[in-house]
Amino acid sequence: MGANMARRLNDCGESVAAVFDRVPESSASLASELGCAAVSNVRDLAAACDIVFTVVTDDLAMREIFFANQDNLLSAGPGKVFINCATLSPGIHQDIEKAAEAAGCASLEACMASSITQPAREVYIS
């Protein structure tokens, strides 16, 4: 989904500065297609972009990209805008909004429909 969103932005004349995917080959292929950077971690993605669209599979993946110890989107510094497109639990969106605000960033919940129900689990990243 994220790749198609990046393609559409590019087709509409918007600048796509960088892309990231957990599968490096996917990032490299999309970056080549769009003429942008393929970064190897989310911190570098946020550093390269003022606005970051996130499309992840579940709450755990969202927690990882925002709250992992060293490689997280919030570590790139203030002024970033995160548009979070995955349909996740309300709690994770609230946690990210608070953390983004504390980091001097903004977060927008932009959920898409038709998500698959997530398994119930609690994850704490320290």
C-alpha cells in the first residue's frame, strides 16, 4: 500500500525524498522507480523527509518504528509531520500523538479501511 501511495504522490508531481521497507530489495526497487533515496532505517527516513507517511501491519510494527531504542522516527528531531495510515487500535494512535508532541513533531491519524483484525497482545519496548 505504501509503495502505491508513493507512486501516486510522485505521479502528481510531489517530491518523494526517500522510501523505507523492512525488505531492502523492495526499498531499492521503489527508490529506483521514483528517483529517490532508499534508506536502511526509519531514523534516516525521518531525517530525509519533513512529512512521513507510515503504513504498517499492526500495533506492534507501529510501536517498533516510533519507540525502538535507537532507530525510531522520533529520533530525527523536531518539526516532522507523521501521517499514519494504518488502521490500528485507538491506543497506539494516542500514544504516538503524545510522543510526537513531546518530540516537537505532529502526528495525524489517517486510517484506511479494511484492515485485518489484530491478535490481542501487549508489547513493551525499552
